[in-house]
Amino acid sequence: MFRFFGALANHMTIITTTGVLALAISTLFAAETIDSTASNNRAIVIEVDGAKFTAADVQRTKGAGLFQARNTLFEAEKRAADDFINDYLLERQAKKENLSVADLLKRHVDSVADKVPSEEALRVFYDGVDTTEPFEAVREKIIDSIRQRRGAKAKTAYLQSLRSQAVISVRLSAPRVNIGLENTPLRGNTDAPVKVVEYADYECPYCQQIQPAIAKLEADFKGKIVFAYKDVPLPNHANAQKAAEATRCAAAQGKYWEFHDLLFASKQYDLAMLKEHARTLKLDGPAFGKCLDSGSTAELIKAHVAEAQAVALPGTPGFFVNGRFVSGAVDFDTLRRVVEEELQAVSAESNRAVAAR
């Protein structure tokens, strides 16, 4: 079901308003490293009693298992690129103002952070601190804490102002997996350029919390994305497996998404409530009950679980946008950013294809 179709790029280009800054970030692998790029796929990486195997041989059977490792490397490269950009912009601005970087930050950041908060602000902060010490004993610590927070915010704001004055393009290719959508419910424009796939568990509290963000994402990008849901019922959630099966029983009667949405809205998943949900949606009760009690849809759920295991999905919910894993704490802003990046990439590719004609 999964295969790799992308590898980490080994370079990126940053374009600024005053010129082009080329960053050659080489991704150097030792001879033994199993890489998914075409140039290395033919390389012999394993030999057992004279039998020789190439990187492509390993990719065919173990490629998906390497996905999370490659994604971790990609995230580290992204952070390194961001740090490099920040350093470059600070050094460039410091030269413009005939200052050192340290003095530049003092002028634009420290001057904001070093202002002593009012006594009223300090008292409000103290009231929110879990401490038994008197205000006077912790007053200086509170000032230091506020200054540190102000400093971090001021630096972020200043760096953002420098970035807003530059044209920056970071061309790092995210590792991707090709996710099959057969036997997977889809909502939205099936021809949309961006496919958002969620692996989730109905009883998972984080999966429940992210639902409003998904609804907003679908509304904001209507026609531009198609949403797919794949079941990963976790073993520590007693009702998750049957809840997932119930949605497939509802699908047999044309009401998958209605049942899916009702489960997340009601947060009621025991067997009796699943059948009550079917009545609420005016499904054929006997047919639904027979489907659910027989476990006839369980294999569909198992297939999704196997997919999640194949790419070492760290937990639920797990999101893939055009095969690109969205790591870390996921919220609406994160999903929106990745979708916008994918739409921009699709548009750029289309423009290149038109120009090449």
C-alpha cells in the first residue's frame, strides 16, 4: 500500500531582494547507507554469502519502515535552514546599520524586553504563580521571567519583520509515501490537487479535539482538497474497533460520513449506542445490526492499521498531506500552512509545465 516516491533534496536556494543566496546543504551518506535516490538504488549495500542486494532491493520490502527516520531528518534540515536564514538576515541588517549582530539585537530587541513591568503587571503575574513565597521574595525572578518572555517575542517579531522584507524560497523536498485510497471514504472534490489523509481513533481525545480544525480546513479549501479518513483503533480503547466497523456498516447504506460525524459529536461508542446511532440516522436497523455483530467489516479496519504500522505512525491522529507526514502537535494553522505549501507547489509545477511547452 505504501511506497516511497520522494527523497530529501540535497540542496536548497534562498532568493532575497538583493540577490540570490545559494545554500549547498549536502546530504552525504556513507557507502553503507540505504538511500532512496535513483543514483544510489543500484548500489550494492548488502552481501550475504556472496548474494548481493541493492538499495532498491531493500526499498521494495523495507522502504516504508525508513519513512519516519527520513522525516525526522527532513524536519531537522528545515530547522537548520530556518536558523541559517535568520542568521543571514541578522548579519545583513547589522551591516546595513553598521553594527554587530549583538548591538543590532540590543537596539531592536533588548530595548523592548528590558523595560521593567509596572507593579500592577508584576502583581497580576504573581497571582498566577503557584508559590507560597511572598511577592517581595520572588519579585526579581518575576521580572527576569517577564523579560525573557518579552525578549523571545520581540526577537521573533523582529526576525519576522526582516523576513517580510525578503523574498525567501526554501526548496527542501519532504519525504513522502504514496497512500492508496481504495476502500477509503473520501469527502470533497476527488480530483482536488491536495489530498489530506487522517489516521485516527474515535475514542482518542486528541482525534476528537482536532475535528473542528478539520471541518474548518475543508470549508476554507473547498474544492481544493479531498479528505480521507483511515481507522486506527488503539488497543487501549475498548470500543474503538467496533465504532470503526460501525461506520463501514453505515457506509453500506450510504451514510458513512453522517455516522462518522455523529460518533465524534456524541462521543458514545458502546455497542448499544452504535445501534442507537443507526436508528438516529434512520438506517435499516436489522441490516446494520447483522453487519456490526458479524464483524464483516473488520478486515477493512485491519488493512488501515497495517498501513499505519508500516510507516511507524507514532500515534493518533496522524496526518498526511499529499503523502507528506505532518509531524508534531497538529492544529488548524499547521494543517493550513502545509495545504497552502502543497497548493503553491502544484501551481509552480503547472506553471513550469506550461513554460516548457
